[in-house]
Amino acid sequence: MTLIDSHSHTAFSHDGRAKAELMIEAAVGKGLAYYAVTEHLDRDYKYCKKERFLRQLNLKKYLRAVEKFRERDFGDTFVAFGVEAGYCAEATEWYAEKLSGYDFDVVINSIHTMHGQDAYFGKLFRGRKKDDVYTEYLDLLLESLHVPYAFDVIGHIGYITRYSGYPDFTLCEDRYAERIDALLKEIIALDKCVEINTHIRHPVMKYLPEKGILRRYFELGGRRITFSSDAHTPADIGKDFDLAASVALETGFTDWTVYKKHSPETVAITFDKNQEKGV
Ligand SMILES: [Zn+2]
Ligand SMILES: [Zn+2]
């Protein structure tokens, strides 16, 4: 079994719980072949009412640490470094300027905020119809693919659904199909990667994107997927990897994609069937 994990946060991120040393040590201890540290770069928060007060990543300090880590030998584990850049239209120029100066392995392009709020706090949905919020989110996702900076992975497609609180929270409905197809086709055309993110905190969903979206991505010809625990603690590194691997294989995917200096490499999807937790 080859374990990989393309998305995690250390204490460099405002919500990271453990120092980078400890996170890397845990990944090496768990025998990961590929482990990526992808700190939150939340310039979009600068355009939010509340979130703008949260601690921003100190890019210079982070890169100094990355340079030191890169000098070290982690044995069979390739340790990649990057960021998860929170998309909003107003922040794109800043990202383009800042990110061009860093030779990251992997950049995740994620949407966390809409209308100046992180969906995490749930306020975004109050008094708004599901259709309005969801179609707006899908349009924003499509827009976010055309940023003027290099990125590799599209973060947790469906992020807002896990906090929406709507009883019928799913994105897999006919009325969104056209937008979802447009999004997936563009991802494929641009040769970007979709992550299966298991950091969900939802009573029903165990991973994102939903299975229907993964299936459609595969049907349309999408082959680049990666596994993301989105861990914020050492214990969560690789969490639910077996679940993600079994979902990926069942859908038809055969390989994970991982990035080293933005260059894609594929790793065969294998997992320990004895630990399969059911889908
Ligand atoms: Zn995220
Ligand atoms: Zn994350």
C-alpha cells in the first residue's frame, strides 16, 4: 500500500495545531510516500468583516523554514511544501505577485469565502435560498480556475455544502448539472487536479467532492485526483485514506497525482482492504 497525503496545515497556519517538525515526523512515522504541507494563505480574509483579524501566514518566515526542511533527509517520504490559497477576485493580483517569488511544490486553489464571510461560520446561508447560494458558488469555482498564478489542485469542491445546514445539502441535483459539467470540463482542459478531502466534520458526508461529482469527472475524462486529509494535527495525517482510496478505485481511477515543484507524478492507488470502512 502506498500512502500519500497532499494537504495539511501546521502551526504556520492560523488554525494549525502542531509545529511543522511534529507534523512531518508523524507523516514519516506513518510511512507516507508523499506528504504535503500546504499552509493557509488567506488573502481573501482581508476582504472579510471578521476574518480579516485572523493571523495571516508569514510567507517569508515560512519559506525560510521550508528551505531548512528541504536540506533534510526524510528517508522514503517525499515532503512537499506549498500553500492553500483562498480565492477571491480582489486578492488575485496580490497572489500573482507573491506566489511568483516562491518555488512551492504544490498550490491548492480553494474557495472558503463568499460575500466577505467564510462559509465555515454558517452566516452566509441565513435567509438565502439554497439554489442562489449553490449556483453562485459553482460560478465562483469556475471563475477561480482562471487566476493569474500557478496552482495544481482544486480544494474541497463542495466546501460550502458541509456548513450550509440545508436538509438537502447535496450539489448532485439536476439543476446544477450544467454548471458542474462546465466546471469539470474546464478542470480537465486545464489539466488540474481534484482532491478527495476527508476533513469534513459533517453528519452524513465523509468526503468531498460528493461521489456523483467524482463519477461525472471520471466520465468526462478527468483522471487527476489526489488524496487530502487536510490534517491540522499529527493524528489526522492520512485520516480516512482507505475510504478515499476505495471510493477512487470504485469510480474507476487507478492513480493519485502528486506534485513536486508543480510537476505532476502519478502513484498507483492501493489500500489495505482489511481496513476498509465502508462508503
Ligand atoms: Zn480549505
Ligand atoms: Zn486546508
